[in-house]
Amino acid sequence: MLSKKTKYGLKALSYLAKQEQNVPVLISDISESENISKKFLESILLTLKKCGILSSKKGKGGGYYLIKNPDEIKISTVIRLLEGPIAMLPCVSLNYYEKCDDCSSEERCGLNILMAEVRDSTLKILENKTLANFHCGTDNLLK
């Protein structure tokens, strides 16, 4: 299950993707439009800025804006930045792998095999969907 942080991050990025490119948007505008607490949103946007998805401008006419085209921002990347691993178990994670303490053989573990299949199916979708797909509406996500 996605955390509120990730859900709100995706909603905020979707909002920014709909705006004119490189034109800063006030946090209060995003917060109001997407029904996200302004304080929580500030933290999320700061994380996305530190990770190179967003930039900001201070002062009058300031705010946050995308520094990449929406079609260059994979949904899987955003989820990993805000949520962490996509895999349901650390022993099948591609980027956050950890061996299970209670498993003698990952190759023979039915749970490992099943969760690797779930991970692969999930990644097949998330790696091939970008913010451009996401903000264009649900119909485009299914294509």
C-alpha cells in the first residue's frame, strides 16, 4: 500500500505536469487544488527537489516547477524516492535487497518466487508509465 506521502507526491507532480513548463507554482495553489496539507506538501516537494525532479524559485513569482519533462519521470522512480522499495519483501528487491534471516534457500522459497513474480509484474507497469501518462488521465494508464 502506498503511503500518503507517495500518494500526495504523485498528485502534486501530476498537478505540476499540467502547468506551463518552468513556471513556478505556489505550494498553496497545489495544496488547495489537491487537498494536501501545506506543511506536509512542503516536506514532500523538498524531497523531490533534493532528488532532482523539481526546482524552486524564491520570492515574488516563486514556487516549485518540474525540471524534467513529464515523459521523462517514471512513476517507479517517484515511488522509490518517496516510498522506498517497490518489492513487497527485501529478499526480492532490486534496489534494496536484504537476505531473509529465516530462509535457508531463496531459490527454493515459494514465497520468494511468488513475490519476485509480483515485483516483476508491478515493475513492468510502473517502469513503463511516466508522469505524462499519469496526469493525462486513467484511460492513458491502461494503454
